[in-house]
Amino acid sequence: MPAFEYRALDADGRPQRGVLEGDTPRAIRNQLRERGLSPVEVTEVSAEVSGARASFGERRAIGGDELATLTRQWAVLVRAGLPLDETLETLAQQSEQRAQARLLSAVRARIREGSTLADALSEFPRSFPEVYRASIAAGEQSGHLDTVLERLASYYEGQREIAGKVGLALLYPALLLVVAIGVTVLLLAYVVPQVTQVFTSLDQELPLLTRMLIGTSGVISSLWPWLLALILVGALLIAWSLRQPALKARWDALLLRVPIIGPLMAAGDAARFARTMSIATTASVPVLEALRLATRVVSMAPLSAALKQVAVEVREGAGLAASLAVSRRFPPLLVRLLASGEKSGQVETMLDHAAELLEQRVSRSMARLLAILEPAIILIMGAVVLIIVLAIMLPIFQLNRIIAS
């Protein structure tokens, strides 16, 4: 039975919105009139996606935070034994966001029409990632949907927690960097011209540092619109180039060679790979399909290419841990734990353990990086201010010597 979103007016003329199920829009209007409402608009919640036009339910995709909360609620209700139809209805009613409620109602409508949960979710690919849908499909087939939902909820909650920590950790250095750049530009564009104006009227050769400062200040003062445009164009050019596979692969390869940053990004990708493989293994997803899904969550191009080669070797009969070791792209910690899991038959447990250890390594590396970055920004800002002060003071010292002589 299709789902319809309605807009109506109550007896006092106040607008009402919601979602109802019925065979036709006329049936929905009759339901509204029976409730004492005057229908204004009735629109079917469609899951169709064609070309670049997203469907009604996909105009606003469920974000990572929302997906984590939704999946946790879903897992609790399924674990409690509620039928899937009733679970989706409850989730839609409890949702505080109208877009999410419409989407869940559309999923419920597809299920009541005879679709599986995975097929219903596949009509909303922007809201439910591929690894999510594949895990749900495997959970349905194996009869362990509640376990899969719990693992998915834990995964997205963990990703949300890591993103929150990283965001908070980077907030202070980012603000510090913005302030440092702003202060420097302000000094060069407005303060320095006022102070050094008196020096330019003197019939004396100014020190080299002062001349360089005056020149830099003049360039910034007169050409700042062009400099700003150049920066914006450069940023857009970089963003475009990173969307080109060949250029992105070179950039990622370069980043992986940078001390601290390279191992940090590799460990982060390895942790996401291990988490995704663990969820897929729990859901009984075939190894090759699990590898394909895990490859999609890896952001660095060299690691993604290595995983594609690993999939080829596994298809030919090689072990997963051995193939990862041959690639030399993944941390030895992950390879060793995975090899132990393959020998003991506890691949899922070892992948989880590897993901936890790698996430801890990422947290420690981030802390070390920030411990270096924050004082470095302060020192650079202090050095810039010192150079500006020296460039201003040197002519004064020179003038004092001339007067004294």
C-alpha cells in the first residue's frame, strides 16, 4: 500500500502535516475528512530516482549522525521482537524530522507491497550506504537482522565519535591559524603603510628588510582583490584536480610518504576497512563482496588499488591476510591479527580488535600532530610579527645614528 504525504487544515484553520497509507489519493482525502481535517495537498511518497533528479524521499539524505541514532533505535525494536512493519511505523512516528519520517514511511510501504527490506532500502541509496544495504540483505537471508543492525549501529556511532573528536581537536588550531593570517594581513595592509610612510619621505636608503616590508605591504594593499581571486581559483583548481583519478592517486601517494600524516591516514583507512569487513563477516556477506564494499570506504587511492589487487588474489585462492601482506600497504598489526583470526576461525573478532587498536593509534597520532601544530603556528606568528617590528625599528635606529653623528 503506497504512502502519501498530506497537508491539511484542522477545524481552527491550523495547518497539519503527516504521512498516511492508502490505495489512492482519494482514499487519503477521505481518511483526512473522517479525522475532521480539510485536505489541501496529497502527494505520494515516491522512491524513484532517475538521472540527476533525486526522488521525493531522497531530497534530504539521512546524515551520519541521524543514521547512527536511527539504526540503534531500529536494533532495539527488532531485538524486542517487534515485526518489521510495526518497527518502521514506530520509527516514523518517533522521528522529529519530517524528511526522515517520509522516507521511513516509503520504506514501510514498499515492504507492505512485498519487497524485502534490502530492496526497499536500495531505492534510497543516498540515505542508506551500500555497505549498509548489503549488510541488511545478508542479515535478512541469515536470519540475524537484529545482530547486523546492532553492529551497524555501533559502527556508525563509532564513526560519529571519531569525527567529533577530530573536529574538536582541529578547532583550536584552525582558529589560531585564521587569526594569525588575519593579523598578518591587517598589519601589512593597514598598519605598516601608516607607520612606514614617514620613512619614504626621508632622503636616506632604507634597510633591506624595511624595503621588502614596504614592497610586500604595497602589493597586498593594491592587489588584494586579485590575490583573493587567485586564492579562490587555486582552491577550485585543487578541488577539481582531486576529483581526477590519476591526479588524486599521485596526491594520495605523496601524502602517504609524509611523516606522521602518511601513517595517520593509512591507519585511519585501515581501521575503516577492518570495521567494514567485520560487519560484512558478521552478516555472512561473501568475502569478495565484503572486499568490494570495504574498498569503497577507503579514501586513499593507493590503498584502494591495493585492495582491488587483493580481491583478485583472493578470487584465485590466496588467503586474505597473505594478500594484504604482499600489498605492503596496510599496517602489520592488521595483517597479523587477521592471520591469527583466519587460523583460529575468529576473523570477525580479530578484525574488530584490529580496528580498535588502529583507531587508538589514530587518536594518539592526532594528539602528537596537534601537539606539534599548535606551538608551530604560535612560533610562526611570533616570527612574522618580530620581522615586521624589526623592519619598522631599523630605520628609527638608523635615523638616531644619523642625528647623533
